[in-house]
Amino acid sequence: MGECEGSEEHETENTAGAISARYNLPHLMNGCYSGSLLLQVNTLTLEAPEERWRKFKIRGKDASMRWQQRTVVNLQLRKAKKDEQALKRRNIISLSPDPPSEQLTKGVSLTLQEIINGVNASDTELCFQATQAARKILSQKRNPPLNLIVEAGLIPRLVEFLKSSLHPCLQCEATWALTNLGSGTSEQTRAAVEVGAIQLVELLSSPHMIVSEQAVWALGNIAGDGTEFRDLVIMSNAIPRLLGLVSSNIPITFLENITWTWSNLCRNKDPHPCKKAVKQMLPVLFHLLQHQDSEILSDVCWALTYLTDSSNEWINQVVDTGFLPRLVELMASSDLNVLTPSLHALGNVVTGTDLQTQVAIDAGILSVLPRCLRYPKSASQKEAAWALSNVATGPHQRMQQLIACNVLPRLVSLLKNGDFKVQKEAIWTVANFTNGGTVDQLIQLIQAGVLEPLVNLLSIRDTKIIIIIIRDVINSLLQVSYSKQAAEKLLENENLCLLIEELGGVDRIEALQLHENHQVALTALNIIEKHFCEEEENVMILPVLDQDNEFLKLLTKKYQSSTTSKPRTKP
């Protein structure tokens, strides 16, 4: 998408959240009653459920260029998007002592009807008290009645109060209430936007820091709702105003809120944010990535994750800006909130072109990935193995770099003991390695002990993974093992057919000939015929089944047509 105008169809994401941290904003507000106003506000992060969207990227590798008998295999490389960052955040009532403005209305408890009457009053004091009461209702920790406020018709007046520059306290309370309304469902957010809540952009330039910060927060919630409102915020000239707020003098909590809003402006795709907006944001994101605050680092890394979860053109913008060396550094962080998005952003980069992957390697990703495979959290292991599987799609020189990083023993360990989701990513890595490695490199793979866990995994129910194991790994390794080069380097006790048989692989592959999936059954049959059939084995014993069964006919026809070919004796 080259312009800032969004498409008419938009993708919307919504989640509900829980409290995880508190922000304190000790900023002075002039002209707000007598003295200064100290507001303390809390920030929310959402316990968003893990959501994965799988995107396929296919690279065909013609193995005949490496040895004559290799099969050409097209491996599908998956690109996944993990979403663990807060879409929206609700500003709740502080647990600390009441600030001065709270003391002025302390003890005042208004009913919903009194709030409605007060908000619609002409007296500014009544408007303030009613708006503050509405904000407090919306700031309840559990089950805030957002719909109640929407249905009461208060939103238009709250939006009107945004223009009350002579009454910054009223502006702040109205903005705070709209922030919490924006943290709700898409319908509740839309109710605010449709009556003009996008005017919050103007408050980014407020002389009162607490008002501008609350506006940042509210706009972050609106932008996080989906592509439609994200683009609306961008088209309302929010980016230049946000850029103007970034300085070395602002409180860290304010900078954290700004960074989180940046990440939501990068969030969502179909379409992505316009290229002009991204070009405006990348320099400040690069600057913020050098910060030491973990919240800021996490949100910048998530922003880069969103931008790289796209085409190679978008990946290239991140690569060319120079983010990768710092992202590699952050992959070594002990803070999972930083490690996870930095690892995922780099994982997205290595799904790109060979050149983009090589830039990541040159930045040092292979020095950190093996360490990530050892993390106790299976989600981190999975992300690292996923990234590794994409690194392993390159030329054989890249396979040698993987070997030099001592990756193979760790992969074997994950195949043996890892969570099944981690095992699947490790299987993809081994398959890609097998597809791109030289004979010498594949012998090292065999000697690392990869066959035993792969044979054991043939009993799983995942058909796709079974096909990858028997077709793209075992069958390919068997074909390579017959080459003169492999025969010279494999020891007698490393004869591949014998190894597979000793590990129980022949029995498992034979059993797969009767698998319900046709591709699994025929691939297994082909392996048995080509690599494990003795000369005298001219008859295949099949169980008594319905002769009209199409699969049985296909399997029998396949076998009968092959019995006339010259059988091969085990070496």
C-alpha cells in the first residue's frame, strides 16, 4: 500500500486484559484549581492468548546439482506470527493516596443519572465532577461497565470536553475516560471514534504533559483496534506530533507510553501502515532500540516484528535501517519480554531472501540461536528452532556455519526430549539441512544421532510431519548413503540401512504402508521397495480388505508394477 489511505476492508483484533504494572505520573498541571495536580495512573498489559497465523513460503532446491541420485524436494517453510504484546491498555484507579483533585471530590458518590445530568450541565465544576465519576466507573479493576457509559450517551460530551483548553483537569478526565472506553471492544472503540474522539491528536500538543500523555495512551488504544483506526490516527497527522514529544527530558513512563503507541501504529496488516508513515517511524524506533528500559525495548521489538511479518520489501526496510546487530544483542537478554519479540523479529527476517538472511548471519544471529535452543521455556525453544529452520534453507556454506556453531547435537536433543511443537520445528530444520547439505555434512548429521529420534517420531499422528520425516529426511539420506563418497566415509557399523533396521525403523516404515493417508502409505512402500526388499521378496502380504477400496487398489497396482524392476540387495 503506497498511500496513507486504507482499504475498505479491515482486520480487527481485540483482547481483554488484566493489570500488570503501575505508572506514576508526577507531572504538574497549571491552572487546575489551587496548587498542582498530581495524578497517578496504572497501565495494563493484556494476558493475550497466544495466537499463531501460519504463512507458507516455498523454496525449491534442486538437489541433482549436488549428487546424481538426490530427489528434488520442495520444502514449505512456515512463517508464524506470535502476538504476546498488549493490543490495548486500560488506565485504572491508582492504589496510592488520592491526588489533590481527588481530594476535592472525595466522598462524592454519584448515581448514573446524576453523572448523566452533571456531564450535560453548563457548569464546568459539575461537568468535571460527573466526568471524573464516569472515569472512576470505567477504571474499575474488574468488569468495568463500558457499555453502560456508551448506552447512557455520554461519549459525545466527553469528546466535547477535549476542546476545553481552559480547563485542563476536565480535559484530562475526559481523555482518561475515553482511554478506557478505547480499551474495550471494537464496537465501544468505534462509538468513541464516530463522534470525533480522533480529536485526541490535537491534545498531543497540549502544554500540560499529563494531558498529552493521556492522549498518547488513548490514541494507542484506538490504533490498536485494527487497520481502519490505525490508518485514521496516522492520517490525522499523529506521527509528527508524537515525534515532537520524544526528548531526553520526558519522564520514562511517558516515553514508554509513546513507544507502545508507536508499536500499535506498526501493528496489523492487510494492509500494513503506509510506507510514508513507516519511513517516518523507523528512525525514532532505531533511536529507541538503543534505550536500556525493558518496556521500551520490548515495544520497539514488537513494532519490528509487525513490520517484518510481511513481504521481503518490508523486511528490507528494517534491514537497511540497521536494526539487526542490536536485535541480535537483545536476543541474549535474560528478560523474556525483550528476548521473545527480538527473536521473533529476526525469525521473520530470515524468512526473507538469501541476502537478507545473510545480513542476519553477519549480524551474529548464529552466535545466539544455539543458546536460545537451551532456554527452559518451550516457546523460546520453538521460536529459535523455527528461525533455525529458515536459516537452514540456504547453500551448503550456510550448513557448514550451522555445524560450526554446534547446532546439530542440540537439535538431536530437542528431537528426543523437546515439547512436540518444538520437535516439529526441529524436524523442519533437519529436513532443510538434508535438502541443502553436502554428502560430508549429511554424514555429520547422521553421526550426530538424528536417526533414532526421527524413527521414534514415526508413531505420531501428524501426517504432514510423518511425510517430512520419511520422504524428505530418511529417503534422502538413504539415497545419499549409496554414493561412493558416502560409502567411503561411513564406517561399517554406520551402514544406514542397518542402522535404521536396528532402531526399529523398518518395522515402523512397513506399518506406515497401511496408513490411512495415501501419500504416507505410498512413500513408505517406495522406501521399503527401494532400500529394504530382498530378492526373494516378490509377494506382498496384505490383510483381507474390501477389494473395492480405492486405496487398496492403488497400493496393489503400485506394488505389482514395481515387482518387475530389478531388486536391490542390502549392501
